[in-house]
Amino acid sequence: MFTPLLDALIFFTLMTPSVGLMGRKVGCERVAVAAYATSTFIFSVTLIPIFYSQVLWDSVPVASGNPEQSHIEADGLSLFMATIYLFIGVTSCLFSIREIERGNVSGYYTVLLAMITAMIGVAFSGDLFTLFIFWEGMCICSYTLVAFRKERWESIEASYKYLIMSSAGSIMILYALSFLYGLTGTLNISYLAMSLAEAEKNIWVHIALVMLIAGFGLQAGVVPFHMWLPDALMAPPSSVSAILSAGAEKTGIYCLLKVFLTIFAPMRGIWQPTLAVLAVLTMFVGNLSALLQDNVKRLLAYSTIANTGYILLGLAIGSHRALTGSLFHILNHAVTTALLFLCAGAFIDKARTGSLRELAGIRRTMPVTGTIFIIGTLSLTGIPPLNIFWSEIAIITAAVEAGMPMLSLLMVVNLVLSAAYCLRMIQTVAVKKETSRSKRAKEAPLLMLTPILTLGFLSVLIGVHPSPFQAFAEAAITSLLSRWSL
């Protein structure tokens, strides 16, 4: 119906609640793990060869002459994002097996699978109507997962805040799509790019552009649309926080990148300065706010906002090197933030608190989790030879090469700010004297440690040998730019 990958994910999403109705909670977990294993195999066999051959897979080619038909397509950028979604999905699912042992387990895994399906659907959408349908599916799943612990008031408050703000963003996106359709008679991305090539002076095109920045930027956590994100990442289970930060939030960035570099490419002179201002604001607000936090998950949420600013900065610079750095940073930050949220989840599960003051010295009682947490935090600091260093240095050098040294300087200042709270986290976890709560903690079980160790290993591997991963990001950007002759 769509692609073999999406069809498999939809099948397993529908199958999971059926297993739950039979009263087999363990069966739901097995179905979820089987879904990711099967999907990864299908993805590797059917879609990865498309990436390396640089051949676009399209259910309805533009040459067919039907600009109104909805369709699914796979290019280098969408395959790059799908790889991230699948990997983060399987690690979060494995962690959930021990973290989510009570409540509506079948409902949880159903919504989790549906969310991954929707995110991949967004990446594979060849027109804005299909993208919006999958986008709304992703948002609905996100609200549900944020409110999973509905017995806690903070979860209900966070989900309502997320629901209201994200709904406002979706309305803006919908209005923008209606303006674009009224101007061109199509929402097909290929036809829109051609139709709007000469429409720079039309005021409605500019209004649609602003609405899309606000709508997609809200999901991406761009300042000033970021207010929902700290609560939404702090309240739910840590496996949900990981997939929101590494997946759903990155989907907003993906949509900004895809729309700007295709539909609005001729208007670079207008949106690039706007993105540069938003990127700088996002970096500073995220890092300065993180300095003031005591809750470890809330601190990581503000750090996620700051890293969104780094990614937007690469998009604002606009050179091939900068765009490659931004895409590489999406991968690196997804790995690192998922790692840190899962480590934080293990701490909270064993110490029953997310307060950094109460988690002091916990590395002594949870040596494996604590050590991997320190590695992830050092990566977040941008210290070589860990993964985030390479994408950050790519963006900084790209700004200098593009004749924008002030943007490079502002990013370096923000990296110093991020180093301050990262080193504070390391000092708290590893150096400070144990508290009564951290003394009672025990090492996380194997099912929690498996995804943590996997992500930690990948963070070190990318740092030590970044070339193939950076080449993956560069090939994805090259595929997009060459396709649209940018």
C-alpha cells in the first residue's frame, strides 16, 4: 500500500493491541521487538540499496503528470532520517520492557509503534497533504505517550500544554498549506517547487512561509515556540523522553529543512537571516536555562533546545558543508540525547528521584550506568574524540568559510555555556558525596543496560571513526541538493 517498511510497521501496530486483548503482556513486548527487527530487515533489503544507488523511489513519479495525487517517495534525506527513527525506536523499546511494567502495556507499545510509523511516514511523504496526515498521527501519539502516567498531575499538565501548543502549530501548518494550494493547485513538493519559483513577491507566499516556520518550529523546540518541550520531556517515562527528543523533535527540524531546501529554495535571501536569528536565540535560551536546572531530565530538555539552535545555524548558513554538519548533528545528538535520557531513566528507576542534588555520587552504586552517562555528557560537551564534536566543528568552520565569523563566535560561546552544565552533571554524579537515595540505588538490569551500552558504544564509535557516518550525512544532503539542482 505504501512501502514495504511502512506496511510492516502498520501491520505490527495493529497486531499489538490484539495480543494485549488476549491478556498476554509479555506478548506485546515481543510483538514490538519483532516489529523493529522485521522493519530493520525490510529497510536494509529494500530501501538502503536505493540510497547507495542515488535512485529515487516514488510511488507516483512527477512524469506521470498528476500534480494532485498523494504519494510516497524515498530519497537520501528521508532514508537518513528513517535510519535514525528505527534505531532510536528499537533502543527505546528495549528499555521500556523493564521501565513499563505496569499500566496499559499493550496500549503503550501500540502507540509507540504508531509514533515510529508516523515519523517514518513524514520522512517518506512526497506531498504536503500526506506529510500533514502522518504529522498529525505523530503528534497524537506524542500527546498520548506524554500523558502515559496519567495518575501524576505533572504528566497531565505537560500533555495538555503540548496538546494546546502543538494544535496551534498544526493549525498554522494547515492554513499555510491552504494558501499554497490556492496559489498553485497542488501540494506535491515537486510541483510546488516549480510553481513557486517565480512567486517570491507574492505576499501570500511569505505568509505561508512564516506559518510553516512557526508550525514546524514549534515541534522542533525553536525559541519562542519551545515552552512545551521541557515539561513534555520531563514528565513521561524516560524511554518516551528519548524518542521525543531524538525522534519527534528531529522530525520538526527535518520538515523545516525539507521545505526550505525544496519549495522555498528561491527565497533563501529571506528565510536564511530569519533562521539565523532564531538559531542564536534558541542556542542562548536553551543553554542559559539549562544552567539553572536541578532536574536531570529538564536540564537535558533545555540542552535539546540549544542543540536545535546549532542545527538551525547550519541551515541558516546554507553551504554544502554547513548542511552536512547540521544533518550529521541530527544523527549525533539523537544518539547522545537518547543515551542520556535512558541513563537518567535508570537513575530515576533505582533512586526514585530526578533531582541532581539527590543523585549525587550515584556512579559509585551504579558504576556501569554512571560511566556511560559520563561518556554521553562529555559528548554533549563537545569534547573529542566523541561524536558530537565532529558535527559541531563542521558547523563552526562552515560559518567561517561562508564569511559569517560572528555566527561561529556565538556558537563557540554557547558551547562554553553547555560545557558548564555538563561538567556540573559529571561532578554531581561522579565526584560529590553520596546521598541517602543514591546509596540505596543498585545497578540497572541487563534489559536497561543493553540499549544504554549500545548507544554509548555508537557515540564512541562515531567519535573515533566519524568518516562513514559523516559520509552518510553528506550523501543524504547531496541527494537532496542534486535532485533539486540547488
